[in-house]
Amino acid sequence: MATIKAFIRTSKIDKNKSANVRFRLSDGRDFQVFHKSEISILPDKWDAQQQCIKARAIFDAQERSEFNSAVAQRKKIISEIYLQQGKNLTSELLDIEIQKALHPENQKRTVNSFFDMFEDFLLKHPLSKVRRNNYRVVLRSLQRFELYKIQVKRQANFKLDIDTINADTLKCFEDFLRNEHIFYKELPELYEHFKEHRPNEPRGTNTIAAIFSKLSTFFNWCNKNKITSNKPFENYTTPTEIYGTPYYITLDERNTLYNFDLSTNSALEKQRDIFIFQCVIGCRVGDLLKFTKNNVINGAIEYVAGKTREETPKTIRVPLNSIATEILSKYADLEGDRLLPFITEQKYNEAIKAAFTAAEITRNVTILNPLTRQSEIRPLNEIASSHLARRTFIGNMYKKVKDPNLVGSLSGHAEGSKAFARYRDIDEEMKKELVTMIE
């Protein structure tokens, strides 16, 4: 727990000369930052233990109150800065942030452009590595948008500015996102300076909604840190994310896939086994990729989800059932510390579809088209992917226990998570159970 102490340096000090009050913020043995304030006092008037003017010292009552209040207020400011910066804070940065807090009217931005501010946000706002990379996708989209306005729309003076972005700007940005797949084909000069190239397919509304959610978070951070008072989202209706009913394979289908003979195709067999392992562990593919033998602890898989590692880190422990144990035993002799013979994520998804096709798991399911937002009927073997394994774990588990918090403790969802709510599909079997309760 962080502590803040006020003190003065007493060595070689003329007792008749005022000393500046200094502050030390510490959090554990390995983290300390310091601040020398302009607040001063005669050394013989300072109570080192109480960190204020000595109670018995002869002192003007109003000046005593003002001095002690100034010390307490400085501690409060330091505490608030630490809550924002965390252990990225240095003594130099602390001095800068204190001056901003004391004299906001005199502060000039330390960053030069909208994109500099965005980089500053990525540095100071607590984000996991995965989320930080996702925000960088948004940043590059905004950079391409600005270039589009200048080069294509011939608006030579166009510049994204934190103080002037408004609802009209956001509408133009949304239109750009919806049509960028066209620009990528027809305006290749826009992409010469960007390492990230847009695919040829249009973005779905959910994808655009996620981009705007991140941009809104950035503006909220700027408002909170008094970088700007501009709130463009107050007058703009952002796209909303809509998800269809989650689909997943049944336990019988999972077992059919697991027991299907793929001995003639060992490469596909390995990826099928990994998919089944993911079905009984319920982790995200990003975490699955990083699992090593060290993640197996006392008959369970233990890990901290990469998606929330730096925001709300929580150890997830999933006991190994007989299927998981059997699969791990099968690959126990794998060289190195890798837990399973995982390939790239893209090839993994391709292998999953191929395994479904080979095992003839082709049941039709209803999905929501991300572009049209209309329902479509598709066979499982055409749309199966790594995330289907996670849905299979959650969906079948919830059907058994019907307790979202219990299932969430195994899947890594926070209690009351909106994301988890999407998995709570009340299927026909559960409906029958409910109506029989009132017979």
C-alpha cells in the first residue's frame, strides 16, 4: 500500500533559516519517488512525527492552519497523481504533474498534436498489451482518416484537434471506416506510409462500434486530465454492438469430433486435439498459445488472462478433467516447455474447419451477419473457429449449473460481466425444465 511522508532535511541546516518541506511516496520496498515543495518552515517548529507544526510551538493560529492544510493538500495531490500514473511515476514526472494540479491555468500542453496526445494516453492509461495494440489500430485508422481528408477531399488545412473535433467530424470518420475497403482498392497512395493495410472486406458495425468505444475512452481520459473540455460524443449517437444468440457444439458433437479417427493426418489430429483441450479449459486462444508446462499446477491449468492482465489481473484455475488429462499425456514428450503443438492462430482456425468437415459435423446454426445484421443459416464446419471452443465450454457448463458467477470463475469473466451475459442462452431444453417446475 502506498504511503506519503512529509519531512525536512535537518543535516547542516541553519536553525534560523527556513527549510523546504519534502515528500516521499513509497509503495513497497522497491518503489519511491520524491518531491521538494515550495512550502517552508523553521526546523525547530517542525514536528517530524506528526508531519506538521509542533503543537506547542508559538505560531500565528491562521498561519499554522494554512501551513498544515498546505501539507495535507500536497499529500492529497500526490496520492491522486499516483492513482493515475501508478508505478510509471518518476520524481521528475511527479513535479510536472503537481505543477499542473496547482496551476492549471498556466499549463501548456506538453504534446504537440492530437496523435501525440493519443500516444501519451497509451503510455499513461492502464491497458493490457492486447488492448494497447487494439488502441493502436484505432490510432492508425485516425491517421489514415486525416490523410484522406487532406489528399482526397482536398482539405489542405484539415487537422484532427482535440479541442475542435465535433459530431460532424465523428460522422465523417464513421463514413470513412465503413468505406475504407473501397479506398484501399482505389486509392493505394493513402496506404504507402502505413504498415497496416486494410483488408478488402467492409467492416462490420460491431467492429466500428468497438473503434468508437475506444475513441470515447480516449476523450474521457483527456477530459479527466483537463487536457480538453471538448466532449464531442455528447452530441453524437455512436454505433452499438449487437450480437446474436451464441452457438456452440453439444457435448455429443464434441465427443464425436474427439473420437473421430484422424490417424492418417497427424497434423490435423494435433490441432483437433488442441481444439478439444480448449473446449474443456475454456480459455481464449491468445492464452492457449502461451501455455507452457509450468501452467499445469496440482491437476489444474492456472493462468492470468492476457486480455485483463494489466487492468484487473486475476488468476484463473481450471481443474483438468479426464479428457484434458488424456490430451496432455498424449503430448507429454513435446520438446521444450510448450504445453501443446500449437501452430499459428490462422492455421489453427483453418484446421478446426477441416476437422469438423472430416468428422461430418455440419449441423446448421443461425448466426448474425456482421455487415447486414440479418440472421443467416450456416453449417458449423464453415464457421467453426477457436472461439467456438470457448463458447462450447461456457454454454455447456451453464446448461449444467445455471450459475453465471460459478461459470465465470472458470472462464475468467468478471462477476456480472455484460460479455458473459451473451453466453447465457436459454435453449429449448432449459425452457422445458422451467415449465415442468409448475406442473
